Amino acid sequence: MTRTTPEAERIVVVGAALFDGGRLLAARRSAPADLAGRWELPGGKVEAGERPEDALVRELREELGVDAEPVDRVPGTWPLRTPYVLHVWTARLRPGSPLPQPLQDHDELRWLTPDRIWEVDWLDQDVPAVREVAASIGRG
Ligand code: C5P
């Protein structure tokens, strides 16, 4: 039987739909081994007492060396392995921020135009979130 993790026990992972000039940033994981080579929306776990927007800014700084500004929460909550769930925020680079660099957990980055979003092998669990992000671009 599958069990949904009660809301109070969930740990939120925030993923960034980082846009620049209408293109979406995808990051290829280099670790752990079972996720290596798959693409994701960069992000990570929200720490206890941390606001999700602050976690997003912190993770993008740690993982990609950029200064980003969260814009809006993309509607939806997607299950990862228990007790984690994925929330996504759109974000943009702050003026003067360097272009993202593959640093900690990623070995390649790609800016995807809307017609190329499905050309990378997204992590299974990111697919529904990316679908929602792609639809929101379409809605403008
Ligand atoms: O980066 P961090 O280790 O904090 O991510 C926490 C967990 O969330 C990892 O297991 C990672 O694979 C997962 N994750 C994900 N999709 C993302 C970002 C993180 O499944 N877009």
C-alpha cells in the first residue's frame, strides 16, 4: 500500500526554474551514482526554520555560484523519496550575477529554449514539475 507522507512530516526540497532571456536552466547531476547523468531543476532541502525562498537563494549560491531572486511558486507538490517533496519556484539571476557554473553536484548546465525542454533526460521525479513549468511559460 502506498502512503502519503502527512504534511507535518514532509521535508520540502526547493527546485529552481531559473529563467534568463526566456530560457530555462537544466543541471546534470554528477552524484550520487544512481542519479548521475540525469537532469534536474537545481535546488535542495529547506532547513528547519528556513523560508523556502531563502533556501532557494542559498542552494543556488552553494551549487552554482550565482545570486538569484525567487519570483513565484509554481503550483504543485511532487513526491520524492519519503519524506521529501519537491516544490518549485521560478527565479531569475540578479543583475551582475555571474552565469551559473557547474560546481558541487553537477557536471553540466544547459539553457533550454522552450522547444528544447524535453531534449534532456530529466530525473523521473522532476518531470511533472518541469511539465508544469513548461505550461506556465506557455501561459506567459
Ligand atoms: O541537493 P540536495 O541533496 O539537498 O537534494 C535533496 C534531495 O532532493 C536529493 O535526493 C535530490 O536528488 C532530490 N532532488 C530532486 N529534484 C530536484 C532537486 C533535488 O529529486 N530538482
